[in-house]
Amino acid sequence: MKTIKDSVHDHIEVEGVARELLDAPAVQRLRRIKQLGPAHLVYPSANHTRFEHSLGVYYLACEALDHLGIQGKRAERVRAAAILHDVGHCPYSHAIEEVVHRHTGKYHDDVHELLADNKVGEVLRDHGHAPDAIADLIAGEGRLGQLVAGELDVDRMDYLVRDAHHTGVPYGTIDHARLVRELTLVDDELVLAAGNVPTAESLLLARALMNPTVYNHHVTRIARGILQQATERLLEASDVTPERLRRMDDADLLVALRETPETAEFARRLSDRDLYKRAVWAEMGDVPEAVIDADHATLREFEADVAADAGVDPSEVIVEVMARPGMTESESRVVVNGEIRRLEEQSALVAALQHVQRAQWRLGVYAPREATDAVGHAAERVLGLETDGALVNEVRTPGTPTTLDEFGSPPDN
């Protein structure tokens, strides 16, 4: 057994198959991948890693298994899945996951081949576990897969608390100890026991508040857009393959971007925090449906058209359209009057937060500071945007901020 001091859960005891998995290169690689991707450019202390988070998920999984009375090989498989649940992450976590998926067809939780033929697979087989069975749990399959990947999973419980702790914001604080204690299995479905609608709502509220302040802060979104554009060009202009990209860590990717002429400027901007600025920051009601639902290829065509209209290089325009608002946590199950009900059926808070999410949604068009006016007006024409409230850089009193985001941050932050 090994005892590890954790910043969130204090002392974590790791034993059995999980203890051996810790030393596998695929798990150690997670020490070199930031949990929040480029969010450290907004919150300087957000340098925690996927490795720390994996330990936290393991700890909460152990607590949940003990509470549910699940022991033996079944419990050990879940513990292994908890330690391994993030081994499929690419550099900068979710920031370039869509790029990797477009080229490989795999998201971070599709890890069957990653567990089969390396040290991880060897450790699992030595302990009598089939790698495919662990990979299925990581994907949320089966009765106990819900603990690792589901609406009430321990993954979500750890990252909300951990991300809030390391960014210093208070919004992700949840009573994860109570959430774990109140979990129960009813007809093979993971639910919260009776009387826990407010407990489930706390998870929902935490995520709803963390989205605009941390996960989708406008500077994080801009840095993410630069990373995505840079990574696409890297795959086109260098010998880096999608499969190799998927197994890089943060430093590997940044070095590759620096050493490739076509992407070196992107790397410089990320390293120096010389990021693009918002040329457009448009509400959902100001954006045509065809733009909101545009696929990747169409967005790239929009970027080229906006650049041509503005008279700038295509690399100097990023059009980022967020997915339509969604709330996975609203599908959590709670026991009410002896019946299992979805949280969205029981909680008036769900409808209110869904309205808030729609109000917070923004389309972003980003460009170098000196090009924001030209790009903003070009984007308005090309994308068919309404003018009121969409353009960031309208005429204003010199020396004053152009606009404030939902939480009062000046646009140049």
C-alpha cells in the first residue's frame, strides 16, 4: 500500500492493482497534462494535472464502493478504471480533443487499444483483469460503469472540487462526501437516496457556475481556439501523426509547435500570452441557426471568408461556436416518494439554470488586437449577425473598456 498526500482529499491510500498501475508510463504521463488545459493563462494557480485528478477519482470511487458494499474483484476493477479513466487524454486535456477525434475517431474515454498492449495491460492481466473489461467501465458501460462515467460519477465530483480549489473560485464547492454517502443502486441504476434533491441540485449549480467563470472563460476559449488551429496546421505541415499527437504531453506539443515553421507563431503567442482578442462576442439570439449548427468544415470556410473580407491572413481569424447549451447533470436520478425520478422532473432550479445557460452562450470571433475592428465588421457581414451587442470594438471613450463579460472581466484580460 502507498499513502499519498493530496491537496483536496488529504491522505489517499492506494493498494492492489491500482498501486501497481500508478507506476505505468501511461499513468505517469498524466503528470504532464494540465487538468484545465490553457486555463492557467486566466488563473495562474490552475496548474494541477490529470494525475492528481485520477488519484482523487480513485479515492472517491473507493469511498463509494465501501458505502455500496461492493467488494472483491468487482470493486478492484472499478478502482483500476478510476486510476486509468484519463489515460486517453491528449495534450492540454479537452482543448484539442475535437481535433484528435476528427483524425482518429476516438475521444479520451475510448481506451481499449491503449490498455491492451503495454505496461497497463500487463499489470491488469497479472491481477486477473481483462483490459477490455476495464476499458468498458471507463466508457461508463455496465452496472458499475456509472460510478466512473455517468450523471452521478465520481469523476465529476472530484474535478469540480479540485478545479475550484486550484483556481481559487468558490463556485465548484460541493459536499462530495455527502454525495458519495447518499449514492445507492436501485434496479442496477445509480441514484441518490430519498431526500437528496438539494444534494443533486448542488452538483448542477456548481457546474453551471464553473462553466462561464473557468471552463468557458473568454480568455480560455481564445487560447483553446489558438491551440486547435495550431494543432490542425501541425498535422498538415509536419510529420506528427494523429496517433502520435494523441500520446504527446503538453510540453511535447508546445515543442512541436515551436519547431514547425507554420505553427511557430501560434506557439509564441501561447508562451508569451500574446493572445488574440475578441472581435465579436455575440449572444445566441443574434446568431443565425445555420451558424450555430455549422460543422467544422463550414466554420473553416467562414474563417476564410471573414479573413478575405477583412483583408487579413486566414490564420488571423478564429470563429468559435459553442455547442448548444446542455446539462447532463439534470438527468441525475433521485428517489422521491419511493420513485426514481430525473432531477429535471423534480427541480425547478433546472429550468432556471437552462435559461441562464442560454443567456451566457456566446459566439466568439477572435483576431490579433490590431485586426479586431476589421474582422468584427467582416464577421458581421459574412455570418449575418445582428449588430446590437455583437461587436466588441465599437466606438467608445478612449481609455475605457469596450465591454464586460458576464462576470465583469475586461475583454483584454
